[in-house]
Amino acid sequence: MTAVGFVLLWLRAFALTLLVELPVAVPLLRASGRPDAPTWRRAALVLFANLASHPLLWFALSALPLPGPWTLVVSETWAVLAEAALYRLALDGVPLRRCVLASLAANAASLSIGLALRSLAHAV
């Protein structure tokens, strides 16, 4: 695959990630017992967190000399922890546990849908 093809493939994967993760993470990042950050701010934070984690995951972590399943484990662990840390730093009223839950749920959803679509594409 050419470098341009790899970047275009990343752009498609990134768009799919945002389509899946935004509606999962934004509602989960509500503050408990305190005023919430506005929805637009939580959505911008999820976008920013993915901009910070996804390119590194796609371009660097995927190139690690690890067996396939380990690359996936390391990459997804990176995404969950990095995004949860950014959520916690930016949202005062949201406990760390909820930040981790939001990140884990969003990443599990996007990984599941991504793998299912990849499976379907290979089946056709």
C-alpha cells in the first residue's frame, strides 16, 4: 500500500471512530452532582482526545514489531488510558472512574464496529 493510501485508510478509520465514539462518550462524560460541561465542550474534548490518540495508534503503535494480537492490545490500551487521562484533566466534575468507563465503552464500540466492518469487507 502506498503512503497516500495508508493515510486515506486512516482518515476513513478516524471518521468511523468519531462517528461511533462521540455518541458513546459524550453522554457518559456528564458530571455527577455538579453542573455539567456543555455538550459541545464534551464533544470537542472527545474529538481532541481522538486527535491526540488515534494518529499515534494508527501510524506508530501499529508498526511495533509485536505479534498481531499484542499490537491490538497495546494500541487499544493506549487509546483507553490516554483518552481517559485527557477527559479527567479537562473535566473537573467527572470522576476518574467515569472517565475510564467513557473511554473504555467508546473504544470498545469503535473497535467492535471496525472489526465487524473489516470482516464484512473481507467476506465480500
